[in-house]
Amino acid sequence: MKEFLVAGAVVEHDGRLLLVRNRRRGGFVDWSTPGGVIDAADASPRAGLTREVEEETGLRVLEWEGPLYDVVAVATDMGWTMRCEVYRALSFEGTIRVDDPDGIVEEAVFLSAAEAARRLAESLVWVREPLAEWLAERWEGAARRAYRYELRGREWHDFEVLRTAAG
């Protein structure tokens, strides 16, 4: 099983949530918070997340809270496990500018809660559900929650996702 450590960022400004539009392999498009795979060269998940957010959005996060929650997605049939730590940006600087070296992020935008919910409706369930719960309840990093999902199937377009644990 290949294992990935990922970090995600909840970034808000003037009551709006920052989301990015991603174009995945095979042309699949989804929306998520900014973030990505933490590299071995990153000093920590927060350091890697700071790098990812700046690459994907042009914003430099100065202070983090959390992690707010962790997500584990296990795709045994596809041969991978992903663990994601999601942090909240407490302060940041800069203006939005997309320059993703991975070529995945195509757009970054601050959205109202209603518009963010609309765009997230078509996103991956392990991205959408924990974020929606945090947005509804807004717990602090000290109250960190954990989510676990099992993916069954070998193809993105027809796999089944089961939520097996919640925070």
C-alpha cells in the first residue's frame, strides 16, 4: 500500500471560505480547500502546508491553528492510504495568484458559505463531509476530530465510499 500524508488549509476572509478548483488525472474536476501532499523535504506538515497554500493561491499563511481534524481514506483496491491533517489559517498575507507547479489547481477564490457548499457538493466525500461539519460547528484545534473512509473499487468514476468513523 502506498501511503500519502496530505495537509489541507481552512482559510477565511470577510466571512468567505477559500476554495480551489482542481483538475485531476483523467480530467475529473473538484473543489477543495488548498493543500497537498507533504514532501519528505518539508520540515513538518505545517511547513509543507504553508508551501502548498502559497504555491496554489499566492497567499502566505503566517499563523496556523490545529489541526482541526484528520481524515484517513483507505483505498485497498487501488493500493493506497491517504492521511490528511486540516489546519485553520489564523493570519495570512498576499493576494490570490494561482501558480501551482503540479498543474492541478486551476482557480482559487473566496466564496460565501452558500456558494462554497454548492461547489463542494460535487467534491470527494472525505473532503466535503468533515469540512461541512467544521463549518457548522466551528470547534477549535484543541477539540481535534478524526474521520475515516474506506473506498471500494478500482476506478474513480465508480468507486463506493463508506464512512467508517467520525470525530
